[in-house]
Amino acid sequence: MVPNAQITSLDSRRRAAPARHGALDTLLTDREHEVLRLIADGLSNRAIALRLTISEKTVECYVNRLFSKMQLEPDNTVHRRVMATIIYLTCAEPQPHRVRGA
């Protein structure tokens, strides 16, 4: 079970994120948006690299830039990919889902 103090801390970070990060469309490049969307879809760096036909090292660079721009510093109590996904889902405009192969 997660202690209440940690839940409160995570919740306050989540609520502060939209104001702190502003509109993601002005903060991130198109490619960074694409990488963030794929992170939010649950893809690993390797899967993102394969999907975008770029190297895994390039994906790591994009992910680190995302974390930096979103002010998600390394923290032993929080998973930054999850926090980036929460910010993405609370800040981003809804995007239509594309059917694979369509």
C-alpha cells in the first residue's frame, strides 16, 4: 500500500503540472510530442525506436529532453515516465486514435 503522504505528494505534483508546464504544444517539438504520446501509450524506448525508425540512443535523448522541459528531475519516489504520461493526459488536446494499418 502507498503511504498517504506519497499519494498527497504525487497528487500535488499532478495538479501543479498543467500550470507549471503550460501548453505542451508550445513547450515541445513535434518529435518530442510524438515520443511523449508513445510513452503514454506504454511503449518502451526500444519499441519507440522501432516505430519511429530511429536509434534507441536517439529516443533516450528525446526522453531526457522531455523530462528536462517538463521539469521532471530524477527522484527515487516517482517514476518520471508515469509523471510525463499524467502531464500529457491532463494537458494535451484529445487526439483521434488511428486504427493500425489504416
